[in-house]
Amino acid sequence: MDQSTTAQSFKTKFQGGGYFLPSIADIFFIAIFLTLCLQTNNQLLVDGDTAYHIRVGQHIIETHSIPKADIYSLHEPKPDWIAHEWLSEVIMAVAHRAYGINGVVVLYAFVITLSVYWLFKFLRCFSTNIIFISLVMLLTLAASQIHWLARPHVFSLLLTVIWYAILEFYQRDARNNLWCLPLLMLLWVNLHGGYQTGLILNITFLIGNVLHCTIFGDSQQVIHKKKALDISLITLMCLFATFINPNGYHILLFPFTLMQEKFIIDRISEFISPNFHSMMYVPFELTILFFFVILFLSTKKLETIDLGLVLVFLHLALFSRRYIPLFSLIVAPVLLKHMFSWRYLSENKIYRFINRKAAGLGEIDKSAKGFLWPALAMAVILIGISQNVISYKFDSSKKPLDAIHFINQEKIDGNMFNSDEFGDFLVFYAFPRYRVFIDGRLDMYGSELFEEYIDIVSFKPGWENLLAKYEITWIFYPSDSEFSRFLKINKEWVLIYSDEVASIFLKNIADNQALIHKYSKTQQVETAIPPDTAVSKHPNDGVPWT
């Protein structure tokens, strides 16, 4: 039975039942969405930045203003603050107001899943081979999931897929939807600082067309010239759109200002280069190797624009692990373009067998109209949340929730020194009573303050003078750290609380004697606090609208 006959038999068999049949894209949507929503320890909440983003969104809604200077720290004068993710934070606050932490998790699970869904639809335009498309999708998902978090950068993943598709369709099929890009940029620049990805894509497509109509002497010079002019005009419009934000032109300078903060960039895990000794980067490594193997076997010439895209985003991914998901999204269509032009591929029996099966699956996929399946999956999760069958919260075995409950209960006075992640949760659960020393907004604090922070926790000469400079009278820091272990044997500091996550030390001064006498060094304070009281359930997970 030949390929066309097989495909026709599949089509005949499933014709009429398509409305009850989910497409392959729907299956990816359902699988990813349910996986993200039904994890026991939800990976979307492993980062503390989620907490302060919600709090910032609440502040914007309550005050009807976007902060231009810091409002959460003890530092004076207040550092300037470019709230470049303000719209994402407002959306997070709205989701939190409706469903608590549950709403935030479902929001980002949906955005991630929608990115996956549209990526599959995008790849479907390059090939009819469902099996190969699915394999590329699985590799892409495995590589990109390392940065799936309930944070604003997830919006950039979705917008990158849409932006890339618009440019690619214009370049390949002359489908001119470029007019959408300035509108998308207006949204993107207010959602997340990753808006620059759109500009990078535009510039790469522009340079590729310019090279074709100048240096390479392409036979389609007129077409490439027109495309170069169109993309140039749209890029200028996108550039103007970036100015429409609360920070004006400063938002354009922000990425360059951040990259100058080398002391910060070199010490923050998501900014450093991937460590290939870690198993978590194996899918990324395999993606790179797979790309070069396919390129070597392919008889098709790598297009100039594709080469530029791969080089630019591979450089970014090797420079900083946070760009690995973007590289994975960008390289996926390039892989598919070359997977079907291998030498001797048409003579391979395994390939012919896979192609026959893929043809049948392709016909089934075309007839599938069960678009309600993704909606059903979302409805199941939302009903589960509303009935308290499904619930999410920050993991108190890894986050300082019990310690913050203790802090709020005891109303500790004075200036506090804390770790950056603990600062995120203090902003969420303990503001406005407590002001943090530092939190996840390291770009706002700058290298000078962050260097002082590192000097303190590393016991550099003069560390005690730095604490005195900021009039620190108590310290809130991870228990499993050299700094906490050192403070336990330092007579100037008294341990009043300690659990597996966090420890609290008071400076041995007169103002702290009441609490020092109340809690001895050996008291296991955490056993006196019922675990269930550390974090209340919705509404708002114990966080009032101030």
C-alpha cells in the first residue's frame, strides 16, 4: 500500500469523528498544561521573585501609579527603579486577587502552554511529517523547560514565537502581517524587558535581506530589496513603540545598563553560562549537536537569515543560561527545514516507514476538530481550584515561610540584614512593617550595594563595619550557610530562631534583650509554630491589599 492510499484510508476511517478528536497540537496543550498544573511540588514556584512581582502589581493597582523609586528597602536615598515588568505584575496581582497563588500558577501554566501550542502550529507549516515535528517539539521542550517559572519573562517566550512566525511567513510566503509587530511591541515593552528579542529578530531578517540584494547578488534582488525596506520601516515603528512606557527612553538603555553591572552578572545563577557538567543542560547540548549533525547531512544550503538567527541566539544561550529557551524556540524551525534533505534519505527503509505512518497521522490531525479539549483541560483545573481539590503554595520546606510567620508574630524592631531571596518573601508577606536590605531586584540595587552584601556574608575585612553603616540590629539568613554557622559562634549575635531553611539572629544590644531572654540559643522555635499557620490559604494567601 503506497503513502497516498494509506493516508486516504486513515482519512476515511476518521472522517466524521473529528469533532471528538483532539489534534496533535491539542494533545501537546493538554499534556503540558496538566503537567504544569498537577505537579506535587510545582516547579513554577521555585523562584522567590514570583512573590515580589505579585506585591508590586498590588501596589500599582492600589495606588494607580507605577513606582519610579524603591519602596521596599531600608536604603536612603531610595534607589531609582525602572519597573520594566509593570504590566505583567498587574496581571499577576489580578490573578492573585481572584484565586490567590493558584491563579498565578495557572496563569503562567497557560502562557507557557500557549507558547508550546503556537510553536507546534508554526512548525506544522514547515513539514507534514507529524512524527518528526513531534520529535523536534520534545527536544525543544526538554531544553527550554529549565526556565519555566511563574515570572514575567514567560510572556517573552510566547511573544517570541508569534513574532518569529510573522517574520518567517513574510520572508517565505510574502504573507505581510508586519503591521502587527509595532502593536505587539507596545504590549511587549510593558510586559517584560525581553522586548529586545523582537528587535534582534527584525535586525537579523533585515541584514539577511540586505546581504542578498547587495553582496550575494541574488537573482531575486528586487524582492529582497523590498523586504529589506519593509522590515526597516517596521523596525523603526517598533523602535518608536518602545518609547510608549512609563519609563520612556530609559527602557531602551536598561539592558545595556544591566550588562555593565558585571559584578552582578557574574554572580547571579540565571545570568551565568550553562554548566555542561550538570544533567539539566543535556537537552540543550543535544539540541546543539543535533543541529550540526543535521546540517552536515543536509544537501540543502543553510539560509543566510537562519544562519544569523542560530549564531546570535546560540551566542546568547552560551553567554547566559536564561537565553536557552529562546535558542530552543529559534532553532526548531531551522532543524525541520533540513531534516528532510539528508543524503540518501529517500532510499532509507526506516525513513519510508516513518513517512508512511506520519502521512496517516497527518490526515487524522487534519480531520481533528476537537478544539474544545484544551478548554476542557483548563475547566478541570479551574474547577479543581475553586473546590480546593487543587492548591498551590510556596514550599515551606525550602522557603522561609515559617520564619516569616515568626517575624510577624514577634514584631522585631530595627534594621534587618537578609538574603536576596528571603527579601522577595519579606516584600510579599511582611511589607510594610519590615523593610528589606536586598531582594531579587539586584539590577535596581546596583553593583556597589551587592558587593557590600557579598563582603558581609563572606566575612571580608570590615564586614562588621558595613553592618554598622546600615545600623543592622538583626539578621535573617539561610540556616545552611557559612554566614549563619559563623554567627552562631559569634558572641555579638544571638540566635533566637532556626529551622531547616532560615535562622534569625539578634545583635546583643540593650534594645534586643527582651527577645534574647525569651528565646535561648538552643530553643527549637520552629516546633512551637504549627506548619499550617505559616501560610494562610486564599483569599490572597495572607497578603492584604494595603
